[in-house]
Amino acid sequence: MMAALGTILFGLPLFAQNPTATGTINATLINKNGIALVFDTDPSGVTLGSSGTSAATLDYGVISAFGPLSPGVTRTSVTAANFTVRTAFDVQVIQGGLASTSYTLRAQLGSALPAGFSFKVDGVTLVNGPSSIQTNGTYNVDVPHNLDLTVATAAPGAGGPAVGTPLSTVINFQASAN
């Protein structure tokens, strides 16, 4: 019994010595290059839904040739044939691992617009194929752009849109490294 007690008393320091072990992991880092496109709210434009992401939304609110507009929306033109409203938004293209110093920005409509509507980005009319918006964009900064919506004032059936019909469309943007 004394031998068992001696083993217990002298054996405790052996377990309390905090044994350590070492090891090595061989890891390989594979750095992939690429770019990301992010939409940000411009201080002079409407507040974007999901600002800071690559899938933002923009709401002009209720528009007309005359009368008040939502904050951040301006009326740039009113003629007998149409009126145009505008808002600003920012695009930031982030790059990593590229030798490229600039990018080209293109935009296109996701589908055909209803009669009487047209969109422009920085004065470039959007169609169902890619249109070049900017050819020497600077990476990693917010670059402001204008989105114009022109609405024909002709009667429905004569080239104008149906009054009171909400417009919902997708505009696809693409940034390509130069």
C-alpha cells in the first residue's frame, strides 16, 4: 500500500509537466487574379438598395414630366415628344493580382424595354447587346455615372407607354481588364 501511495504522490508531477509536440504542414498558396464590380450610392443620386454589392437596385420613385421628383432624381429635359429624368450612381471595380492599370466598362439591357422607354448611361443608349460606357476606368475608386430614363409622351399605342405602369428592368454591367 505504501508503494501504491508513493506512485500516486510522485507520479502526479509527471502528468503536470505539459508535454509538447511539434509538426509541419506543407501548404501551397495559389493566388488567383481577378476583378470585382461593386455599385455604391453616389452622394448626389438616389440611395441604392444593397449599395456596396454587385447586385444593387435603383428606384427613381414616381416620375412625370412635371411635378416633384424623389430626392436624388433630376429632370434634365422636357420636350413635346418626351421627358428625361436622371440620377447618379457609382461603380467601383476592384482588382487583385493583375498587371492591368485600367478597365473597360460595358452595359446592356437584360431584356427589351416596353414601348416609350429608353435608358442611357453617361449618354450612351443601352440596347440588348453590350455598349461601351468607359474605356479607361480607374481601379479601386468610386467612379460616378449618370443613368438617364427617357419617357415618350405619345399616347399608348402611338409609341408612348401606358400611364401608371411601373417599369422594372435589369441593366447588366461588365468590367474587363485592359
